[in-house]
Amino acid sequence: MTCDLNLNEDQRQILGAASVMLEASYPVARRRQRRPDDLAELAAFGAFGLALPQDGGEAGYSVVEEALLHVLLGRHVVSTGALAASLAARLAANTGRSDLADGIVAGTTGVCAAIAAKDSALLVERGEASFALLFDGRELALLDMDGIDARPVESLGHGIPLQRIASGEAREIARSADDELADTADLLISAQLLGVAEAARDLTVAYANMRQQFGQPIGGFQAIKHHCANMAVGAEMASAQLDMAAIALRDRRADASFQVAALRHLAEKAAIFNTRTAVQVHGGIGFSAEADVHHYLKQAHLLSRLGAGAGLLAMPAPLAPHEALIRGE
Amino acid sequence: MRLSLTEADEEFRATAREWLLANAPKDRAPPDGQASRDYALAWLARCHRDGWSGISWPTEYGGRGLSQERLLIWYEEYVRARAPSVLDCTFVALNHAGPTVFACGTEEQKAFHLPRILGGKVIWCQGFSEPGAGSDLAALSTSAVVDGDHLVVNGQKIWSSFADVADYQELLVRTLPGSKRHQGLSWVICDMKSKGITVRPIENMAGVTHFAEVFYDNVRIPLSNVVGGLHEGWKTAMTTFGFERKTAAIGLQLELSVKIEDLIALAEPLPGSATAVRLGELRAEVAGLRSMTYRALLREPANASDGSLVRLSFGELAQRVYRAAMDILGPDALLNGSWTHDYLESYSETIAGGTAEIQRNIIAERILGMPRIK
Ligand SMILES: Cc1cc2nc3c(=O)[nH]c(=O)nc-3n(C[C@H](O)[C@H](O)[C@H](O)COP(=O)(O)OP(=O)(O)OC[C@H]3O[C@@H](n4cnc5c(N)ncnc54)[C@H](O)[C@@H]3O)c2cc1C
């Protein structure tokens, strides 16, 4: 078949290996400590340079495998530093800073995500990062954090280690307004949002099947079942769209930007809906900070602040209507 | 994972496009009755004459035996050319009765019925639902008693789409007297011209008369018309549902991609306006539905019930698109134009073929593995 949406053997292997690594090194329960993630294991896995050409040769994988990997990162609520590193390595490589790119891929040069906000940028899980990747609408900028004094700020429900630049001006060493990079950013952000949505669905179904009230699992109540079915539908649509968008971007198809923008909307919607519903289905424990549900919810909100899908009406959709066809498009 | 069409695929697309543009009727299909039958059969016969029916059906029964990607291409060009709606009175035969006969029927049944279906010679309808058995189909009570080499059917079906213009019906009946629920049922081919059948058409809320009640008074059906084994009808019906929920609606799902573009063109929303945001989001969802359609055809299903995810997404999304159309039309929405018609018809998309609530039950219980508790 010339068209095939099954995972191939290579893809199954790398995703399987990634799952094992993530289960071992990034269990979601680690989030209870509210410390910036240590991304060394991910760097060692090769996560940040997956789709970059290696040693002047071909890249080992494409943006398709990278997107599927980022779904798993989303499932494990991995720091947005992983996103920042993957994109910063591209930006550095695109602008001729191959040493910097190599350091980022190897994990020796840390990069955190930064979000353009009122007053000054917010730094997410900065940890030891010496660079920040600023998500500024459709543009990405690489900031050198040398000599920058940043102070912790209270994040939503103390959920995510956030800092704000207190003094000093971060030196912008590269900026990109390139559509392909912006689309790649949105693809990976969306992949993580999808991962969050899927994890919230699975966590909730497992809880509903276990938790007993009125002498039966609450998962037997139809109101609960239908909440879960809604989560499944949203995640499935976003997941099918992820395949479509990732393939379109990899193959540089004309509809790539549109497919990514559509994905961005669907993934964000699924992540917010599923995590919100997860809180509800968990009842009191879902509202508590002692269960993990709130980490997913907050991650969904954080991710939805990164990047900016291209305008959904700005581009032609793939199934153009008849008139355009007759005009000889 | 790839979606790369070969040159031959692209050639197929170009040929399909050209043929559709030259041949798709420009006049609107009559909404119901004998005229709708004549129109639909003439169109199907024309498709067949030029090799455009049964794209993915096996060649030995008159199909083209082409791949799933060709099927997708065909439907994409079909909806872009605004060819007649796939949901006309040929729908049941082409999309689930025919495929069921192919999957479960005898050689004689296949050889007789499949070429007639593809050739645009016959209309089929479905007789599953009864007044007392809708969502709970297994509660059906229409009986068929074995009498020599015949079944004798007595009872009533309802909501049987196109029954007033149909030649055959996929009929689900209780053949084992005293049997309960899923046991003792049979899926039989019923000749709608048989003695003892009365059809009472029912007008729907869109003002058209698609479906009907069917009454059976000692209707004799040869035992050789049983498909998939006597008393094994539930299994055959599940095969029918498999097609109904998985592949039957491909054309309809893709058609929504064209409808949303038409709606955007109609609305001409100001950038940044609430209407622009709403239409942009709907456009994204329609793209997601198309991706789900691709996935349904081009990926091994993880679960036999996966079709319910697409079916439910489609039904609710179609309704949202047409609700938006009603808002955009303003007072004109009160006139019986095509958007208003589509809007009213779209209410059926979360009822027919298993309601949205039933699809949610299926997703929860069979895909997510949640407990089945009464
Ligand atoms: C346009 C159209 C065409 C049709 N064509 C055909 C046809 O060709 N052949 C045919 O056999 N049938 C046909 N049907 C019938 C269709 O399959 C039934 O209408 C459908 O299965 C629902 O059954 P019902 O109408 O008896 O509703 P009911 O089953 O009475 O349902 C009423 C309400 O109760 C809800 N409900 C029922 N059970 C449950 C449950 N367990 N959990 C939660 N909610 C529940 C339903 O979701 C619905 O909202 C058609 C229907 C329509 C609208």
C-alpha cells in the first residue's frame, strides 16, 4: 500500500524504548516534589536531536517519530524544557551555531521554555538552564541567560516552577519567524497536549473502574461512562489529526500548515477538556493536590500558552470546493 | 506511516475528477418517492456503465477491486464535484446490505444480488428496528416460523429507510420460537414485493418521506434467503453494524469538508469576529474528522468498536456545522433552503444507526473496558 497509517517496526521500537525509559525515569509521581525536571535521561536517549541530521549525515528519524515521542512526554508531564531543547537545537543549527546545537542535543547545555508575558518573560522550570527558548507568538527566539537574575513567582496553584526575570536583559542570539519551525513547534506542543489528554483519559478510566460507591464501581454509572467516552472521542480525533499533520509536515505537503493549525486546536481542546473532566470524575481526591490529576490539568494550561496556531481560516483547506477546481486550481 | 500517492493514484484521481465533472447530474435530486428512486438508480447505473461503482468491491461480483486509497480518492473527488448525496436510496444496498451479503452470504446469494446492486437495478432497505425494539434491538419480536422450505413472517418493523421504494430488505427476525434476546434470530433477504407486506411511509421532521413502517402478514420467504445461518442472525447483524459504523459513512464524512468550505464562503466572516473563530474551529474539527476517516481505512483497528468513535464524532460535528449555518443565515434560516434542510436532517445523525448515547456506551464498555452494569 502506498498509504499506511500503521506504525512501522522502527517506530514501534523507538516508542517502546522511550516508554520504558519514561516509566523508569519520569514517573508522574515525581511531580509531587515540584522541582524542575532533570532532563539528562531524555538527552541520553537522544530525544532532543531525534530529527536532526547527525554528524553531517541524514537524520535518524523524522518529525513523525519526534511527534509520537512527544505524545509520550506529554503523558509523563515532562518539563517543557524538552520541547525547548528540541526546538532550540533546530534554531541553533538553522542559524549556523552547530556547537550550541550539539551541546543542547547532548544535554550539556540546558534550555528552558520562556513565555512572552506582560512586563517580562516567564521562565518555566528553569533549573540549571543557561539558555531559554522564548515562545513569542509564531516566532521563536533563543535567549542567553548569562548574567540574568530571575526570581521564582507563584504559579497556578504552585503547580509549576516558574520564574520571572528580575534584572538584566537576556541577550537574544537567534530568532526565527520561519513557518516550518513555527509549525514544528506547534506540532510538538500539540503532541504533548495530546499525550496529556490521553493520560487523563486512561487515569480516569482506571480510577472509575476501581473506585466503589453504592456497592459498585463508579465506572458502571452511565454519567461517568459518558464523561469517559467524551474524553476518548476528543483524544482520538486529535490523535488521528496528529498523524495527518506530522506526515504533512515531514513530506512538506502544501496543506502542512493547515493540518498543524487544525491539530493545535483539537489537541488543546482535548487536553483541557480531558483534564477538567478527570478532576470531576475523581471527586474529592481529584481536587486535592495529593493526587496527580492536577499536574495534568496545569500542564495542559501551560502547554496551551506556548506557540500559536496559524489562523484557521487563513489557509486553504485540503478538500477545496468545486469552484476552485473548475477555475483550474 | 505514509500517505504518499503513486503516479497511478494521481492519474486515477484526475480521471475520476474529469469523469465526475462531466457526468455528475447538475439538477437537484428529488427528495423522496418514486422520482428519487428513478434518479438514484439512473445515476448509479451511469456510474456503473463507466466503471465507477463498487470501487472497492471484489471484481468477481462486478466491482473494481481497488485499494482503500483509491476509495478515499474516489469519495474525495465525488464530494468535491458535488455529485448526488451518497445518502440516497441506494445507500443501504451499497454500504451495508451488499457488504453483509458479500461477507456472510452464500455463493448463490452473492452471484444474484451483488451485480444487481452495483448495476443500479435494485434498491434495498433495512428492517431491524421495531416499535418495541430501537436501541434495544435484541428485544425484537417479529417472528418467522419455519414452514417446509420457507419462513412465515408476522410482525412489524419501523423507521425502515427507503422501504417505500425498495425491492429488497435486510430483515432481522426471530426464527426460534420462545428464544430470548440475541439468540434465535435470523438475517434474511426479504423481497418487498412479497404477498402480505404493507408499507406505510412516515414523513420526517425535514418534511421528506424517507422512512416507513412495514407490516408483515404471513409473508413467505424462502429459507434459502437466510444470510449467515438460521438462528445466527445476531452475528450477521453485527457484521452489518460493523459496516454501518465503520465504512458506510465515509462519503458523508468527507462531504462535510466541502460543506464547511461552502459555509465559510457564505458567511464571509470578518477576521477575528466571533463567527470567524467559530468557523475556524469547526474547520479544524472537520479536518480532524477527515483524519479519522483516513485512519479508519488505512490503519488496523485497535478495537472492533473503533467505528463508534468516528460515527459519534461525525454525527455531533455535522449538527454543529448546520447549527452554525442557521445562525449565519439569520431570518433566511426560516425558509426551506438547503442549509435549513441539512440542519433538520442532521438531527437524525445522532439517532439512526445507534444513538449518540448508545455509541457512548459502546465506547466506554468495549473500547475503554468500563463495567457493564444495568
Ligand atoms: C433517519 C432515520 C433512519 C433510520 N433508518 C432505519 C432503517 O433503515 N432501519 C432500521 O431498522 N432502523 C432505522 N432507524 C431506527 C434507528 O436505528 C433507531 O431510531 C435507533 O436505534 C433508536 O431507537 P428508538 O428510535 O427506538 O429510540 P429509543 O431506543 O427509544 O431511544 C430513545 C432515547 O433513549 C436513549 N436510550 C435508549 N437506551 C439507552 C441506554 N441504554 N442508555 C442511554 N440512553 C438510552 C436513546 O439514546 C434516545 O435518546 C432509523 C432512524 C432514523 C432517525
